[in-house]
Amino acid sequence: MSVQTLSAATSAGRQAIETVMAASYHGDIDAIPPEWALVRVVDDVPVAYIFVDPHRRMAFPGGDLCYAFICDVATREDRRHEGHFRALMEETFARLRETGIPLVLTHGRYPLYRRFGFD
């Protein structure tokens, strides 16, 4: 099995995301930085995407806290229950750790994110 993670920073990545959106949920790809619009491609088939805004800030008396917000996650209906959501979440968390972002927030279906520690 061949697996790639592409971003909307490339035309191939953006096209792959649009393919997934046509078969699932249409997210606002232009609302986030292109390098944080990720798509999972398995055996040359785009199967899932995640959109993350890593530039959020919360004001605190001691200084702002940087955090990321998971805006959208979607998997093609015909490719659900194959682990693509989990793989994209793990890839995203790894990238966020590498960039030093200490906090991640999300919205959406609570049970979907609970397996990653969101409560």
C-alpha cells in the first residue's frame, strides 16, 4: 500500500483535497494556510483531508498562548472505517508538536474526537 500526505501548498495536493470534498464534505480550504490543508492519498486515491488553523492566540495576563484549531476533517464516504481519520489526526499532531504548538482545539462531533483525548 502506498500512502502519501500532501498539502494544498501544491497543485496536486489542492486537487486531491477537492476530490475528497466532492465525495464527502466541502470545507473552506481558503480559510487556512495551504500548508495546513492536508490530504491523505492511498494507492493514488485521495481519501481524507484535514484543515488546521495553527495561528490562533488566546490573551493571558502573562502573554498570549498559541494554539491550533482543527477546522474540518472529512473522509470519503466509500473509504470510512479504514483508519484514515486516525492517521490524519496523528500526522497533524506530529506536525503541531514539531512547530511547538502546545494546544489543539476542535469542534464537531464529540465522540469522533474523544478517542484522541478531547473531552
